[in-house]
Amino acid sequence: MVTAVNVTQEMDQLYRPYKFEELLEVNYYMQKYWTSCFIIVPIYLLLIFVGKAYMKTQKGFNLQTPLILWSFGLSVFSIVGAVRTWSYMGTLWHVYSPVHTVCFSVFTSTSVMKFWSSIFTFSKIIELGDTAFIILRKRPLIFVHWYHHSTVLIFSSFVLKEQVPAGGWFMTMNFGVHAIMYSYYTLKAAHVTPPKFLPMLITSLQILQMVIGVFVSIMAYILRQEYGCFMTENALFWSAVLYISYFILFANFFHRTYIMPKNKAKGKSQ
């Protein structure tokens, strides 16, 4: 029987980290201060309220150049993260089994995944800045935006602290979707017309991400009964609750944004 320790050692040999991925202090501090998210999120929500109130009497700022740089930076970060985590999870799947990618906390023990899981969680703090651009530019701030940003930060911090094995897929999927999403935001901010299907594709991928998230959570629960997955009941419960709520909100957004306008247009043409 292959032990988790052996898998960790072998994966470190198969998938060697770059020098910057050996900064394990990042993982130490992110786990040590993971409860900071419970301070950051209320401050974030308070700043939303204060910012919206202030901007009611102000003219919206342009912020085109900062927004281009912001979106471009996050797109590059997400692309690099997606390449590294997807290839790592693919290697683990191919060399061992799908069960290892969901069940056993290998990804929390190797340098590559320790680094990226820590940086991923920290990036959820940085991404709160998305909301500042919306408020300062006086764009509509919808519920799904700030709900998703705040809960993902808390959940990512919790997953990192608990070293939830299925968190490898949660992170990897998010990197992949964000690589496309922030690239789209960069083009939009630069007034470059992207393909018309791209916004719909991004929302569709977000919905698919939520479906897979629920599936992975259920799979981890089933395997927990049979194989003794390293997955706590709290992690199972909250991952299912959050992914289901995200699915409902993003599906509703998709319907209101892409389905309803078409139905109205058909109604008028008839």
C-alpha cells in the first residue's frame, strides 16, 4: 500500500518546485493568521457601505490605466497558478489515481502545492480590490459579487488551515476560470472588443466550477466512508453549502443576463 508520506516524497521528485515555490514561510504565516479573514471581511463590507454612500454625491472616476494594470496583473498571476496547479494535479492523477487528488492530503505537504495554496488564499484578499474599482467608477455592485468575494476568502482560509485535500481541486478550478476572466477584464478595460461569446463562456465556466465543487465534496464524503479520506465533516458541510449557493446565484445571473434579454427580444419581434 502506498502511504501519503511516500506519495509526497515521490511527487517532490516528479514535480520539482521552482526556487520561489520553496518559500514555505508563506504557508506558515497564512496558516498561523488564517483567522484574520474574520477581521478583513467585516472591514471590506463596511468599506462597501461607506464607499457607496460617499460616491452618491461624487462623479465616477475613470481609472482606466489602473484598471488595465490591475486586471492584467491578476490575469498573469492566475495563468501561472493555473498552469502549475493543473499540471501538478494531472501528474498526481496520472501517476497514482483520482482518489489521491481528492482524498489524501498530499498537496498540502509538497512544496509546490504548499506555496500555491498559500498564495491563492492571500490573493483572495487582493481580489477584494475588484470591488473598489466598481464603487469608484460608479458601476452596479450586485449581491453575487461581494457575497462571493467575502465568502471565498473565509472558505479558502479555512480550507488552508484544515489542509482539506479536496481544496486542491477548489483552487485549481478557480485559477483556471480566473485566468480567462481577468484576461477578459483586461481587454475590456483597454477598450479592446473581445469575442461576444466570452462573457457567457466565463459565467458558464463559473457555473460548471460550482457543479464540480459539489461533486468533489460528495465524492470526498463517499470515499471518506470507504477509504478514510482526510476530510472533516465541517469541511464537507461548508464546501457543499457554499458551492450550492454559488451555483444558484451564478445560474440566476446567467439567466437574467443572457436568457431573459433574448426572450424579451423574441417577444417584441413577434
